[in-house]
Amino acid sequence: MVTELYAKWQDYLFLTREMKKFLFKQDLDLFLSLLEQRESLQVTLEKLADDDYYASPEGKSLLLQVQQENQKLMGQFHMAFNRLKKQETVSQAYEGRLNVAGNFINDKT
């Protein structure tokens, strides 16, 4: 069971790293697909929980790696979110100016 638990955590770690890559590339469809896979894997990990493994040096090291990758992912997520929010603000401002110009042109014709 420990070997299976280790393998599942390695898969979880891999998915987390891949999520970060695709978030950086702004490929949200693939990011969300990986997120779903990771959530499914998380259910399996909860069923396989083994306190002895988590207390072992190997388990602690692996969980630390997962925690660090999660923190990096959250940083990447916040940057992507802020970038999208800024793009939306610029887009709305641009659309507002186009509407004003369109209304001005329509009033003059």
C-alpha cells in the first residue's frame, strides 16, 4: 500500500506541475482538465491515507514537495487571474470608447 500511496502522490505532484505550465501558457481548457484529474486523484489519496507513511522521512519529503508546488501554482494562478482581470478592464474601457464614438457618429448622420 505504501508503494501505491507513493506512486499516487507522485502522480499528484506531476499533475500539479503540469497545471502550472498550462496556466502559464494560458491554456485554461487543459488546466481545468488537469485540475479535474487531480481532484479525482485526491479522493483516491484520501482513501489510501497512511499516517505511518506521512510520518516517515520519505513521506514528509514528498508532502513538502507537493506543498511547495502548490504554493508555486497558487502564485501562477494569482498572476494569471490578475492578467485576465487587467485585460478585461482594458477591453471594457476600449468598448466604452467605441460606443461613444459610434453614438457620436450616429448622431451626426
